[in-house]
Amino acid sequence: MTPPPVTTATTAVHSGRRLKVTVLRVAVVLAVVLIIAYVFDGVALFFPPCPNKLRCDTDWELNEGKCYYFSTFTLSWIRSKQRCESVSGRLVKIDSRLEQSFLFWRLGSLMREHEDKFWIGLTDSDTEGEWKWTDGSSLNHTATFWFNDATRYTREPDNWTGQNNQHPEGEDCVRMGEKENWSVNCWFDKHCDTRQRFICEKKPAHSQSHTEGDPCLMNVSSLVPTLLSASQNQSNSFLFPFNYKQQSQSHQIHPPYKKWYGPVEHTALHTRLTNIFAVRKLQWFHSVLHLGPQMMQ
């Protein structure tokens, strides 16, 4: 009896079956290896390595690596400076147009009326015209944002001594904010004893604590079912690492980290994890196994 002809469809079916079997075997082997490593070697799994979290205190706002406090009450410039220093901060020092823009738009939502401006840490109280920040550094004249409105014949700083010369010392402290102007140039010198709101800044705290459910941390027991389930439903979609690279004497993981990938034919480990690190603490096996799914075009 003549055997039925082998068609392309038949070949595809057999290939698909072999592929599913291969994928399942690989997943099972990997799961067993991970469990053994976890039991005997204290493996920690991450995807990606948990970074240090930047954290600000209550009522402070984080932006571009700084914590900012926008006061809800008014003080003189010197009292504002002291208040910031009492909480391990300082009156804000503005280093760039990016930072100025952030503060400008933030104050736009906080100011209640035109004069409801905020003290910043700039003064020329030591020498008239020599503007310095509270940390002692001089004002960078490539990053100044003095108000200048030709239509109102106003140009800052103007060192106004007040009506009837009531402030003969002039205006030696700087406040910022414009509620009715779209320009970020909103610095004004002002008499230092004027009561204004103020902006403090300080460095954020670093926190390495991570709560359960953080996407950068997962244990082996929850990882294995994911791998097994995914392997049964996906085929030939991702790359599997075959290059294991020796790490330094320390078993700690420090970002930035490198990715080592190599294609393995008929291997499919579909998982939502973007990066998984297995870190072995035994001195005889200081290496990192990095799994990172990549789509094969």
C-alpha cells in the first residue's frame, strides 16, 4: 500500500509538536535548576535590578533629583532661610532653565494673586550688585531670569528704596513668580523684611526597601509557574541566553548592567519579565544568569 504523500501542512504539524515538546522540556529543566539554586544557594531574582528609590519627606515634591517644599505661610527672607535650614535644606538655588521652568509653572498653580510670590535663595546683601546664593556661590549670569517688561517700564533688579525712601538699604533679596505672565523670567528683587512665601530644596533620601508586589522583585516560587505556563502557550518568539559571563568578586548587582543574549533554535520562554538575575553567593560560582525576553523579527 502506498503511504500518503508528505505535505507541507503535515510537516508543519509534526514540527509544531516537536517544538512544543522541546519548549516544555526546556522550561521544566530551567524550573528545576532555579528551585535547586534557590534551596542550596540563596538565589535572588530581579527584573531589572531594584534601583535605589528617591524619596522626599511629607509635603515635599520630587523633581529632577531634588526635593522641593513650597510654603503655605509667609516669612521674611532671613526667617525663610532659617526655616529651610532647620529641616536640613536651603532656600532654592536655581541652576538651569529647566529648573526655573518647573518652578515657574508650579508657582502658577500655587499663587493666589499677583503679589503672592516666593522667596528664593539669592541675595546681594553683602555687596550691592553682586548676587550670590545662600551656599556662597555667585549667580551664573548665563542662567538668570530677571523680570523685564518694556510695556510697564519695569526692569529687574531695580533696587527700589520704596516710597519716601522708606527702605534706604534698597532691595537685596529675590522673590519669584508671575501669575499673569507666560514668561519664565519672573525674578524680582525685594526688601528682605517683606513677608513672602518661600521655596526650600534639599537632596532626596535613598531607600532600598521594596514592598511586596514591586515589579523589580520576584521569588522563585512565583516565577516557575509563570515560566511553565508561558512555555506551553508561546513558540519560537524569544531569545535565550547562552553566554554566561563571570562577574567580579562581589556577588552584588550594581547597575548599569550588561545584557548577554544568544539565539537558541526552537526555544520559547515567554514571560512578562524583562530581566531576571540569578545571583549565587557561593564563592565557587560568582556569575550572573540574565534572562531577558526579546522579540525575534
